Amino acid sequence: MNASMLSYILLSCVLLSVQAQKCHVREIILYTKYLLSETPESCPCSETADSPCSCLPIPERGHELACFVEGTEHMLKNNMSSSDRLSKTLAMLNQSFQIQQDRNLCKRLTQGKKCQYKTKGNVRRFLNEILNTYQEIIK
Ligand SMILES: *[C@@H]1O[C@H](CO)[C@@H](O)[C@H](O)[C@H]1NC(C)=O
Ligand SMILES: *[C@@H]1O[C@H](CO)[C@@H](O)[C@H](O)[C@H]1NC(C)=O
């Protein structure tokens, strides 16, 4: 291995970890896994239903963060959490997303400022989308 290759590898590692940090990847994965573990199995999403069957946006590529902010706020406003611990976790998730949005961090998820979605899904599907999106960043 020559020197320039080594510095390329080092630089990529640094960039990757900066990216992961800016996107709050670790904390978001942690919060989301906890929320998923407490969210009952699926029911089809329905516009008139309450949690966990209410409809949340499943974002198009590049619009992830805007949709995650929207969906999380919707969950918070509609009292979707059955316990204190759940609502606190949800509030922390909301805060992480809002910080990323306000400070324009995590650029790869914010090419689109508005939430454009492919479809809507229930709470489990929404949470899984968050999890997959952030897990891809650290892969
Ligand atoms: C959510 O819960 C709080 C406290 O339990 C209650 O005061 C509030 O009215 C509820 N909001 C909705 C939209 O159900
Ligand atoms: C989400 O977080 C932001 C920033 O901390 C806060 O201003 C907002 O009120 C929160 N939304 C809800 C529904 O709690």
C-alpha cells in the first residue's frame, strides 16, 4: 500500500465519522429501536385511525429528514405514546431531527426541504424507515 492510498483511506474514515456525527446516527438508532420494541405489530395505516395505525410519511430519497420531522411531530401531537418513557424518547427523537434540520446538518437527507413521500405507512413502518435510513449512513 502506498502513502497516498493510506491517506485516502484515513480521510474517508474521518469523513464518514463526521457524517455519522452530524446526523446523530447513534442516538437516533438507539431511540428508534426502543420505540420499535414498544410499538405493537402492524395494522394497515388509516387516515382516521389513532396510533399505531395512523398514517405517517414514508419519504422519497433526499427528503428523509423533512418527513421524519413531520411524522415525529405528528406522533407527539397525537399522544402516540402510552408511557412516560416512550413520550420522552419520542421527544428526544424530535429534538435530534429538529437540530439536524435547523443547523442544516446531515445534508444527504435534506436535499429536499419539504417532505415529499412515496407513500404513507403506519407507525412501525415509519420507525423502520428511520432505522434503515440511519443504519445505511454508518454502513
Ligand atoms: C395528550 O395527553 C395530555 C396529558 O395526558 C392531555 O392533556 C392532552 O389533552 C392530550 N392530547 C391529545 C391530543 O389527546
Ligand atoms: C420538537 O422539537 C422542537 C425543538 O426542540 C420543539 O420546538 C418542538 O416543540 C417539538 N415538537 C413537539 C411536538 O414537541
